[in-house]
Amino acid sequence: MRLAAASTARSETAAEPFWEALRLDDVKGLQTQMLRGAGANAVHPEFGPAIVFAARERSPKALAYLARLPGTRVDATNASNETALMLVALQGDLDSARVLVERGAQVNRPGWAPLHYAAAAGHLPTIEFLLEQSAYIDAESPNRTTPLMMAARHKHTNAVQLLVDAGADPTLRNEAGYTAADYLAAHGEHAEAGRLREHAAEFARKYRAPAKAGGAENANREGFGLAEPATDPAASGAAGVTTSPVPPRPSLPGSRD
């Protein structure tokens, strides 16, 4: 669903300097445009709310300025239901994440959550920060994918270890039938997958009732990885190319593994 147009009535031409100031991380220019009538909750026709636009453009000074203004909706979402906190988590921008949480941004939310995004990119300090802020470690996406699965799917083995050490449940399966260990194995991380399966068995002995015969263990694994939703936060970052009909997301930062 497309977001509504900005409530402030102004021409497209008048709005352009506002978005340019955000893109350039130009706080002085941003202040000038706001004195001329631009609103902190203005909505870009393609990329959504101003604070999400600032996160997308990696403009931390502009983002912090907007976040600290009274009345800014820090949890406003773009057309892909992404918040500014989700995007800065994907980028590993810990300072911006701190500002947003300080201003009341939600760490836990239904569906994809900031922790999924941090795990998808393997940003260990951001993962640690979100967990310190009581992020739900086994948060499930719409297809029941957890942050641990996202870290494994993108081969961020250090992030996998961090999440496991913090108590993530390695026995969970998403709707495609895959565990975090399955993703590691599919991407050639066989030793890590083996260790995670051993941990999962121990976890199940401690915390889970015995599984019934058959069930998810017999799930069809044809086309491994192809059943993931197009809204995977790390699926469309390269060179601004997207595999889904949503605005391109920022390029995926390098791993810290």
C-alpha cells in the first residue's frame, strides 16, 4: 500500500530542496526548508517519511535532527513497512539506532523487526544493542523466519554465535521448513551447521517436549532458499537492484564477521 502524500500542501518543486538537504545530510539546509514550511513528517512519494528517507540515504545528522524534534513520528513506515530503526540496523549505524531508541522507536514490532535487519547484515554491535534494549531474540517474520535464521542465511557465523550465546532457539523452523543450521549447510558452512545442530539437539532436550514422528523433519527441501519472501531485508541491496516491487533499499553493508 502506498503511503499517503505529505499533509503539508506545497508544490513538488518547493519540496525538492527539502529532500536534497536530507540526502546531503545538510542540517542547516534542512532547518531552512522547515522554516519555509516543510514538515518533519513529510512523506516522499517514492521513499516514504522524511525520517525513513534520511535513514535510507545514510544521513545520520539529519536523522538525529528530525528524531529530536517534538512531534516527529519516529516509527513511521515506508511502503515496505520499514521503519528508520530497521534501516539503520541493516546499515550497522549504531549511533543512529541509539538516537531513535532514545526517542521512543520500537525495538519490537510485528513481522520483520530491527533485529532481523541487524542479523541479516551481521552487525554485531547493533545486534548486541538491540538485545540490550529487550529485542525479542526469536522474533518471527511473516513466514516465521527468526533473526538467527537471517544471520545463518547470509553466512554471518559470528552473528549466529552471538545470538546462540544470547539464548536464540536453534530448533525453530520457518514456513519453508528450514532451521538456521539448514541455511548454514546450504551455503557451505558445514562445520558450523554441524555444531549448531548439536546445540539444537541439546536445546531441545532441555527445553522442548519430544517431537512426534515425521512432521517438519520430512519437509521437502527442493529449491532450497527459493521459498523466502521477497521482503527479506537483505535480498535487494546490491547496486540498487530489487527483486520485489518495492523501492530499492540501501546497499547491504559489508559483514563484520
